Amino acid sequence: MDKDEKQESRRKLMTETPVPQLIIKLSIPTIISMLVTAFYNSADTYFVGRISTEATAAVGLVFSVMAMIQALGFFCGHGSGNYLSRMLGAGEVKKANEMASTGFAMALIIGVALAVIGNIFLHPLALWLGATDATITDTENYMRIILLGTPFMTGQFVINNQLRFQGSAMYAMVGLMCGAVINVILDPVLILGLGWGVTGAAIATVSGQITSFIVLLIGSTKGENIHLRLSNVHINGFYIKEITNGGAPSLFRQGLASVATLLLNNFAGRYGGDAAIAGMSIVTRVMMMLGAALIGFGQGYQPVCSYNYGAGLKVRVKEGYYFCVKWGTIFLFFVGALCFTFAPEIVRWFRNDDAVVEVGRVALRCQAAVLPLTAVIVITNMMLQSMGRGLKASITSSARNGICFIPLILILPNIFGLLGVQITQTCADVLSLMISIPFAYTELKQLGEDSVAW
């Protein structure tokens, strides 16, 4: 089968397979990818938790930097991936090839710049993140190595997303899992076995990212996938605009998550010290793991949405949205109930410290109570982003961790103290739902009056 036949075969898969069946097929490897990523991001917290509360807090502080790196990787990955998927749906293979290579090149350039600038300003950055006298050394040691791995992190996020948007979610999953295995193996060896502490945790994390980068880069040169070539790199106004339009929602979503984590850690430290930072950091990681399955489900929908929207099959776009919202809400209801019930045990599994558990218990239960609401928020954002609705998608992606969260984290702790820190995300989720519903309604109405059964 030549390349044109393979492209036609992929087109038939994306436009003729029943929507629920197609979403499930694409989302299963993506869900596994997201869960694996969340798991090995949490592995550092777990093993560092065997050392001390201060070490746990230090890793939690640097998480906001990692979230920003991820935000920039997703900016280039989702921006280029959304566009190339729409071009493949429209039969414009040349433009898809150029976008893939351009998005990857931009990610590497951004990654190198962050690695250099971050290490130059390492100490003031650590203080800005909220490091105290007790955590400053661990924070700097962990962050220094994480920053050195930035180009590999941004690069692998781009390739992973581009493979997904082409319908190669299985290989994208394999790439991430290879890195996860390396990280999880190295964590106990370096942190506990060799006694390298947070430095060992950082080396394990970066080693996993480098492994994923190499495996995914090899995968991008195989089969019918779009191939990355230097000759296809065109960093010009047109492609930068398209990447920005498709990637800005991810940048806002992940970037504001970084800012939100930074503010959360600062206010937690102000009202509860290092134990509060550790407790809130654990809750952040746990909720990230719970949300990973939903995001993976939504990312399985994204190529279906963008490809079929590009092909003019709007009824399939709408059907996929309702399918994902329905089952996403059901899933989150059950996992939220489990987290609410076993909140103290979950927090204690990461760090057996009564002060940490007390802070985390309340925060985890508050967030678990509204967890089912996030299905509508996340799937609406992904639909808008995949259709190229940059402004609407940017607003919905900014809501949970920006438009709603930032004002609340500045207000609620001043009124309720530590409790205000613990309930901020819960209140932000409720307000975000109110923002997302009108956008979803108007866009679905424009897709056509064809009704789709829930």
C-alpha cells in the first residue's frame, strides 16, 4: 500500500467509523498515556515523601515550573496538531508536513531558551516560587536538573500530540510509557538506594523525558505518519499564527495552572507552613491523576473533532461531544466519590505526617465533591480548540486556573485563612462550569439542529 492509499485509508477510518467506536479506539491509548504521565509525575512525590515533609514541599514548589514547561510544549503540540489534522481532513498533506516540522522546531527553540534563562536566575526563581530557608536547597537542586531537560520535555510533548492528531495514538502511548518505566525504575534506586534525594528524583524524571523524546522521534519517521524534516521548517507569520490560534488555549490552560500552583503554594505556606505546602501539593498531584483519564478521553475526541470538522462532517463532531460529556461525567462521579470517602488514606499514602494529612484531607474532599463538573468544562474546551475557535477556547481553558481561580485565591484565604486555600479550586470549578455552558450551547447550535441522543 503506497502513501496515498494509506492516507485514504486513514481518512475512511476518521470519517466513516461510528463515532463512539472511533473515540474509544483513539482514547484508550491516550487515557493510558495520560495516566502513565500523571503516575510518573507523582512518583517523585511518593518517593521523596519517604525523606521528609520539606523535600515533599520542594518538589511541589517546582511543579509549577514543570507545568509551565508542559504548557509551552502543549502550545506547540496542540497548535500544530490541530492544524495538521484539519489539513489532513481537507487533503492538504503538504501544509500538514510543514506545520509538523515547524511546531517541533519552535518547541526545541523555546526549550533551550528556558533551560538557559532558568538556570541563570535559579536562586531568585526558587524564592519567587515560595521556597523557605528549610526548602531552598532542595528546591534549587531539583529545579536545576528539571530545567536542563526542558528541550526534551517540550519536544516530546509536540511529537506525542502530533501523532495523536494523526490517529497514531497507540504509538504515542508507547513513547510515553517507555519514559514512565525508566522514571519509575530510577526513582527508588536514585532517591532511596543511592541516597541522592531530590537530585535523584530530578535525574529520574529527566531521564524518562529523554527516553520518551527519543522513542517518539523514531516513531515520527515510521509508516504513514507525517515525517519531521528540516526542509519543512517554516517559522513565519502564517504558521506562528496558526500555532497560536490552536495552541493558545493549551498555553492558557497549562500556563495558568502553573500560576495557580505558584499562588496556591505561596498562600498555603503563608497560612500553614511547609506542611500545608506538602498537603496541597499532594492533592494537586492526586487531582491531576484523576483528571488525566478525562483529558485522555477528551484528547481521543480531539482528532475526531478536528478531522471531521475539516471534512465538513459536523454531525459527527456534535455526536462525539455528547458522548464524551456523558461518559466523562459518569466516570468522574464514581472516582470522585471514592476520593471523598478515602481522602485521609490517600494523602497519608504519599506522606505519613498528621499535619500534612489534615490539610490534604479537607482540600481533597472539597475538590472531589465537584469533580464531575469538570467533564463539561474540559470537553467543551477541547471541542472549541479542535474547531479552531481560538478566543472561545482560550476563555474556557483559562477559567479553572485563571479567570476564576486567581481572584478567588487572592480573596478567600484573606477571609477564611487556610480553609480559603483549601476551597479555592472547588469554587473556581463551579464558576468555570457557568462560563463553559453558554459557549458549548452556542457552538453546538451552529453545528446544526440534528439531535443526538445522550
